[in-house]
Amino acid sequence: MSGIWASLAPALALLAILAGLAWGAHWWRRQRQFASGDTAALRVVSQLMVGPQQRVVVVELDGPAGVVQLTLGVTPQHVRTLHVQPLGATARQGAASPAPASPGAPPTPRYADVARALQTHEPRREPTP
């Protein structure tokens, strides 16, 4: 039995060293990325399955120009941008929606609220003019 462990010890030691190097490189890269301040927070707001392998995904991207909400069509072959909505600093504070276009018009619903309503199978409510 000791002959098997003696022959496996160098291979196990090398495996442990390589795993330590991989973890160290990952840790160093993350520390370097956070130190540079070059990170962009990406948050999936909602997603809706529209077919067996097709989804509509709403994500918020916190980049250098402010918060942007992207509506993406996702398939196994590609990702297509369907809509881009700049939100500015209001999304960080949790504002519900932008101001209405005219004084008497109802506010435009957020994409996340519409997708959530479709997922919970609530009856669809159309705005009345």
C-alpha cells in the first residue's frame, strides 16, 4: 500500500499547487478589477420564456454613463437588443417610472412590471386614453 501512495504523492502535490495557482490568479484578477474601478454592475430584472429556447430578458447595467435598462431577445444562437432605456440615477433610488409625457397621460409601466404581470398570469390592463 505504501508503494501506491509514494507514487501518487508527487501527482497529488502538483495538483494541489496548480489548484492554488488557479485560485491565486482568480483572486488577484478580481482584486485588480475592483481596484481599478472599472466594474459595471449587471442585474437581471426579469426574464420571460417566449418559446422552448427563446427568452426576453430585462437587465439593468450600471455603467459610467449611468443606469441603463436593456431589453434583450435571447436565443441559443445570439442575443439581440430589443430596447434601450436610460434610467440615470433614479434606478439606484428605486423610482417606479419616469414622468409621464403629458400632464394627463398615465405613466408608462416599467418593463419589469409588465414581465412580472405576464409571469403571474394577471389579466392584462391596458391604459385608457
